[in-house]
Amino acid sequence: SSLVDGSAEDGKAKALTCTACHGPEGTSVNPLWPNIAGQGAPYIVTQLKAFKEGARQDPLMTSQAMLLSDEDMADLAVYFESLPAAAKAVKDPNTVGRGEGLYRGGNLETGVAACIACHGPSGDGNPAAGYPALRGQHADYVAKQLRDYASGSRTSDGKTRVMRDVAARLSDEEIAAISSYVQGLR
């Protein structure tokens, strides 16, 4: 059962356009496009609305989201939530220790909060709170999102600014390590 009132069956019927980029089972082959299989439905709906309303900018996603009704968004979100999440290996085994340390403990010296606090020990996120699952997500995609939050070009964290504040405190090496680590979470 989902926290979003939608139909997975109807979502599957509406998903053809989505699967062109995100893959037939919600797992994309392009490392710059997110895997959406197993992602929490509340987060998917929030992001689709952010693209439609302009809080998140991407020429392709904005144009696709503009065509979706609230019902379409709910159906698609419930469908992709129902699919098994991607299972991937860490991108760079040399950074696993650093990435895990940051994910689990943050960086006290620079004030970086631990990712685990919102995204969970296995990277499953918190659908009720709207925090996305990170496990198995492409490292390149995660790194780009962290850089976008750090620069302020992505603002879909809303008034809390939590992701912008955390990302702005991360070094390039920390972003690479965390991104690689979450790609391997299961």
C-alpha cells in the first residue's frame, strides 16, 4: 500500500514516455538520469510537481511534467514505487570507507549532517517525510544533484534548505565519495 492515492496499473499504462529515459523497469542506463524504480511515491509526486511548477528546472522533465495531471502523477508515482529498486555496485571502491563515514556520521568539522539521518541506514529514504531513497542510485546523478544543491540551482528542498545547506559544506572529494557509496547501498 502506498502513501499516495494512485493506481499502479494505470501508472504502468501511462509510463511509456517515462521509460524511454528511466528504463522499462524504472532503472535508467544513462548514469545522469535517475533510477526511479522503488522510489517513494510521495517523493516522485513532489518532484514531478516541482518540474511542472518550475521549482526544478530541466528542459526534458519540465516539458514532460507540464503534460501530467495530478492523477497522472499519482498513478505514475505508485507504479514506479512498486518496482524493485536497482542494485548496483559502488562506483569507486577506493572511496567506500570515506563515503560510508560521511553517510553514517557526517563531518563534524565542517558541520555536514549524516545522510543516514534522513535517508536511512540502507538508503531507503523516508517516504512519509518525503525523503528520497538513494540506494542503487547512479553515482553521477547523485553527484550532480549535490552540486546543484550546493550552487543553489536546485531548490526543491523548499524552505528547510537542508540539502542546499549540507551540500554547500561538502568538498568535491566528499561528494564523489558519498555518491559512489550510495550507488552501492542495498
